[in-house]
Amino acid sequence: MGINSERDVEANLQIGPTDQGMVRIFVESHGTEIPMDFTPEEAEEIATEIIAAAKSASKRG
């Protein structure tokens, strides 16, 4: 499965700070839970990448 492969899968996404000073991206789908913790700096890098991807997708759409 690649980034351009479409899938009909529903998932819940939650993003927020943890009590340990990390940023958690939490994905849940069909009983599978994936918690991913990042430092605030890593989270800012991810946010920058998401924004860049959104801008690129807007230009193509």
C-alpha cells in the first residue's frame, strides 16, 4: 500500500498533548490502536509537512 493507493477504511484520529510533555497522535481503526508520541519539535516538523502537502494538493486539485 502506497501513499497513492486508495482504501475505504474508517479511522479515528486524535491529536493532543500528553502529561509527559509529548504530542500524541492516536489512530484507532477496527479495534487496533496506534499511539505515536513525538517531542514538540518533531510535532512542529510534522505539522509543517502536513501544511506543505495540503498546499501541494490544493494546486493539483
